Amino acid sequence: MEHSKNYDKVRGYYNKKLWDVTRVRNAVVKGWITEEEFAEITGAAY
């Protein structure tokens, strides 16, 4: 599966605890990642 341009960046921020779920959700709103990628990163449904 091909991911969005910023997927790795957002996933890294989340995994390093620099971003919380709200910040990742905002990345979806801004079009950085998709709703499906949000679920992959956080393990929670968008």
C-alpha cells in the first residue's frame, strides 16, 4: 500500500510521543494523511 507523503513523518511524531491523537486527527483535517492512515497509526477509528 502506498501512503501519503507525510505518513512517515506523522507516524514518527506519534510513536515518539511528540504528537497525541488530537494532533494526528488534525493531520487528517489538513490533508496530510487519510482517515485509513489515521487508524493505522493510532489503532483507533477516525
